[in-house]
Amino acid sequence: MNKVTLSATSFKPQASPATWLGVMGGGQLGRMFAHAAQAMGYKVAVLEPSSDCPAGHAADHLLCAHLLCASYTDAAALAELGEQCVAVTTEFENVPAQSLATLAVHSFVAPSADCVSVAQDRLIEKKFFADCAQKSGVMPAPHHAISSLADIDSIDEALLPGILKTARLGYDGKGQVRVTSRSEAKTAFENLQGVVCVLEKMLPLAYEISVLAARGADGEAVVYPIAENVHRDGILFTTTVPGPNVTADCAARAQAAALEIIGRLNYVGVLCIEFFVLRDGTLVVNEMAPRPHNSGHYTIDACITSQFAQQVRAMARLPLGDPRQHSPVVMLNILGDLWFANGSSTAVEPAWDQLLALPGANLHLYGKDDPRPGRKMGHVSFVAPTLAQAQDNLQAACRLLGLSA
Ligand code: ATP
Ligand code: MG
């Protein structure tokens, strides 16, 4: 298929021939990206090794032809994706940066390989955050790089108790071990196969927040309202916006820091930055995701422009959309555990009809047919005229689904 030639300034949707956008990765974030792009009139190609994947099911109608089942580094598949698509984005941060660089020779790639590389390595990321701190006003947690047992001998005692995290490839709390002593840190490091790690001081968290920001190729940036996040077993459980604990001052500092960080990266696309708020009010920057984020799913139902529509606009070099929130919202993640909530050893579909009977409920399921504990199967958001009503509906949903609220 021939690539459509569009104006140098933007890749507008076009009826015929269609304008194609590409995404690296086939998970739920790619699926929701596809939905948003298609709603705006684009066709979507997905590059992903597995044919049975959430984004693959949502990719354009001619699914088999346009779901490129290939490895992320497959030269022929990258060439085909680049040939077909005017712009390419990513839905996961561990996409090989070299593949993005290869794609960038012929297509517009947003975010860039350089930006994604910073977010792929906790040590590079923390150094970048520290470099931004003078202007952002926000530091990362005290930490030390660990690449050998000897490094553990030389750490400052003040870093303990701490969390040993693999520098690369961690997610949903995987690749992390809490340690209280040097000997525990050594055992944990050995159990992590001696890969490069970062030992971070365990901080006294009051609550956790995240900030979504988006930046266009023209340098214009927008920032979304602050999301307050609750995790369970290392996985996001709920996101509430406005956050019940978030003060106006804290929100302003986090939003200003996010804008400083996204600008300094010269980033194009949607970026999510996670922060800790400590008991004394100090704001600490934790990590960033170079893509839409689970804690930003609330934007689909509660904001004028969702994080996925914003991703489309940024990569297509269109004007960014209004990030304003129109309704208070609570988002609840739906994990595979719910299918086994009654102690059953075989999967039982949760009562979606009853869930949808709750006021303001918006159900999003990702089309995964194999529920497993800890697997993200979908999410539900409750929008309401007041936050209290949204929270009441969340409580009702938890009772219905057999979750402790
Ligand atoms: P995800 O991909 O789900 O965001 P992750 O595996 O990348 O998670 P982090 O976000 O670094 O890992 O940490 C997971 C959770 O562990 C945090 O949300 C927070 O609750 C807790 N945590 C991480 N680092 C610290 C710290 N230094 N002090 C206290 N708690 C921490
Ligand atoms: Mg995190």
C-alpha cells in the first residue's frame, strides 16, 4: 500500500486513501489507542509478536493483513510498518529503542527513541530527574546504583530499609524486593541474577499521585488534573480524580514539574509521571512512562480529550486537545482475580450487568480470553456529579465484585 503524502505540518485523517497510524505493541494501551485513532478517521496498524492480542482485535477491519505478527526488531516488519504508516507510536516502554530509531528514518516517531531510552532505565531516568530538579523543584528518592555485591557494601546506611529494583524491565512491582539490611540486599541482588539494580530508600509515603502531560511537535504542552492512585500487591487498584488528599499547592507543584520534565525532554506525545507525596508534604518523583498510563484511563470518561485521543493528536502533529476534566471520577482496575472471586477453580464471568446498573459506570474490557490472577483484564470508571457519589458507586461495585474496598 502506498503511503499517503500529507502536508509537512500535520498528518490529517483522510477518507481516501486512508491515513495510517502505527503502534508498537499489542496490549490494552494499543487497543485503546486504536479505538481513539479510528474514531478520528485513521486506520491503525499494530506491530506485535502475538496474533491474539488486545490491540490486534481492535486494529483495522482487515485485521489479518494489518496486524503484523512479528518481533519488535524484525527488519522486514519495521520496513512494512514504516511504509504503511505516516506516524508511529509505542504502547509500552520496553520497545527496543533501536526499532524506533529505524522507523524514524521514514516515519514520524513520537515519542522519540531518545525519550523512550531515558524511561527504560531507572538509573538514567533518576539522573535525568535530578538534572531537572533545579527547575522542577522535585528530586527522585535517595538511591544508589548496584551492579555488584561490593556496591552493597559501600552504600550509605541511610538507604536502609530500602527497595532493590532492577534498573530495566520492571513493571507492576515486578523486579522489586524490599530489604532491611545489607545481607538481605545481597540475597535479593543474587536472586535477581545480578542484573544492574538501583537501591532506593524506603520513603514514608502519605499517598501517591501521577500526572499526565502531553506535548506537540510545535512545543505546546498541556497537563491533566492530578490523579491519586492506590496500589494493591504492587498493581494499581484505583485512581481517583480529584484526589481526596491532593492539596492545591501539591497539584500545582506536580503539574509544574511535569511540564518542566516534558519540555526538557523535548518530548512529543503523552507522558505519565508518577510522584510520591511524603508525610511531611515533600514531593518526590518516582518514574515516568513514555505513553498513556493505567492511571490515565479516567480521562476516557471524565475529560474532554482522553489520553489516547491526545496520543493520536500529538503523533499526527495536530493541535492538542483540551485536557480539562468535566466530571469527578473513580477508576477501578479489573484484574483476572475477579473471575475466581468466589473461590472457584474455574473462571466465572463477573456480573457485568449488575455492575453496569450502577450510576455512572463505564465498563472497558480488553478482549483477553484468559483471566489469570494479577492480569489486567479491564477497568471500570464511575463518573458522577460529585466525588462522593463516584466513591459511593465504587464501594457498591467492590461489594458486587467481592472486593474489599
Ligand atoms: P508500575 O509499573 O506499576 O508503576 P513499577 O514496578 O515500575 O510499578 P514503582 O512504581 O517504582 O515500580 O514501585 C511500585 C510501588 O512500590 C510504588 O507505586 C510504591 O507504592 C512503592 N514504592 C516504590 N518505591 C518506593 C520507595 N522508594 N518508598 C516507598 N514506596 C515505594
Ligand atoms: Mg510505578
